[in-house]
Amino acid sequence: MRSDARAPNAIEPPGVRQRHDAGYIIRLMRPGERDVLLVVDVQADFCAGGALAVPRGDEVVPLVNRLARAFVHVVLTQDWHTPGHVSFASSHPGRKPFETIELAYGAQVLWPDHCVQGTPGAALHPALAIPRAELIIRKGYRREVDSYSAFCEADRRTATGLAGYLRERGLARVFLAGLATDFCVAWSALDARARGFEATVVEDACRGIDTGGSLAQAWAEMAAAGVGRIAAAALVA
Ligand SMILES: [Zn+2]
């Protein structure tokens, strides 16, 4: 971590260039061998017409495709629930989507049924075009445990294996894009930091759900944890 108090989230990667863009100086970063783009949950159910559509979620797809071409390494995540999953409001009689309940592992927001294994809604968005992706990590596949994070399930104990994968491959800096900013992206970024990785959210390549102030809270928690925040223009010319 850098100690510069004025810019706690700044990154000083190798190969920094600068470019003037509409009066601003944008530092261009060239992702390298230690960098990975983590594309979070860009799935049909989280986009327009899906069971849990994130507002304007579709908009990220072309930008995520461009971003992916700038990275040597890309990993995708896929929300992948059983039927009757504990995170579904329909699994709790009398409950409605977006209510919060207490489960053995803590608070759980209840969602519409979404991303059920093998259904069209669980598929990656059809316009997502990242043939170079090296790994698709599925999460939330245990009926009794949700997993917003790509690293650790909601019981905060069960690892998905992603940290070990990144470490074995020497990938140290995680750049995040996808859906939704205030849930799966934020939890993944926070868990990346907690496991010793650098983490930076590409803000305009994400969209949030923002229920009950969740978006502002997520950004505050990420800033406090040293998660960087950049625009895609810093990575793609
Ligand atoms: Zn889910």
C-alpha cells in the first residue's frame, strides 16, 4: 500500500502513459502479466428482460468486451443457483424480494428467483464476447449459502478457490467490471483486498442495484479498504 494520504486508491503501474482527454489528463495503464480483469456476473438474468435486471445493466457489455481485449488475462464469474435457493424470496413463505432476513450466517437480502443452474437466465449475456477468458468461476451453487463474492461464500468461511487460482498463476492485481456494483462487484473487490490482492473497480463498466442505500455504502466500504476506482478510459484507448 502507498502512504500518500491524498490519493489512497491511486495505482502506479508499470508502463503508465498519459493522454489529454477533454481537458483532463488520464493516466493510461497497460494491463500486464500480473493483471487480471474479473468480469462479474454479466448474465442474462441481470440484464434487461432478466429476472433480476440491474438498471442499465446491458450498457456495460460493449465496454466490458473492449476492456477484455486490453487484458492478457480475463476471468469471468457466473451466479449459479440451485432451484429453491436460500437467497430467493420464493423459498421463504410470506417474504418478498428485496426484504432482508437473518440466516445462520447473517443478513441475507432476498431476491427474485434468478440464475438457476442450466436455465437461459443463468447464461452469460449473449453479446458478451470474451473468447480469451481463461476461467469461469461459478458461485452460489450451494442451496443453503449465497455467494456475492467471487472469492468467498456468504458464510464468510467457504472459499471459492479463486484466490488460490490467482496466486498460483502470479496474478496480483484484480480489475473488476460487471454487475452489480454494490453487491457482487463490491464484495469481490473487498475480498480481493482482504486476501492480499490489489483491487480496482472500473466504475463505468459496472452498474448498481442501489437498494436501501447500498450503492453509497459499497463505495464507502471499498474506499476504506483501499479498492481503487477508475474509468475504463484509463485502460482502453
Ligand atoms: Zn444470486
